[in-house]
Amino acid sequence: MGPWFRLYAKRYTDHYAVLGLAGVAATVALAEPGVHVVAVGPLRVDAFYSSLVCFGLLFVLSATDRYDPADYGLDSESDE
């Protein structure tokens, strides 16, 4: 199970950073602030800014993440 899981984990960890950047770009290009506002009681949340925060957080967390084979129970680089 080790070799294919190592390859899978290495390959798909970068997709989250790409998804974060694409989400931020799509939000800025296709949405406008103040158009979709969700109000729950006294709290008002703009969908534009909340999507910017979520996609930006996804990008930052995925860009700063490090892949460690020991976290997945893989012992060395020779398992590839």
C-alpha cells in the first residue's frame, strides 16, 4: 500500500493550492461586493468577502503545508 499511497498523496496535495487561487480569481472576476448579503439577525455577511476569505485560507494552508512520509506510515523515499 505504501508506494501508490505516497504517489497519490504527493500528486494531489498541490491541487488545493490551485483550487484556492482559481477560487480567488473567479470570485474577483465574476462577483461584486455587496450584491449577495446574507443576514442572520444582526449579523450581515457578504458572500463576496466570505468566499475570498475561504479560498484565500485554502490557498495559504495548502501552500504552507509540508508532506511528511512518516505521517502516512511510509518510512523512506525508496518506497516509491
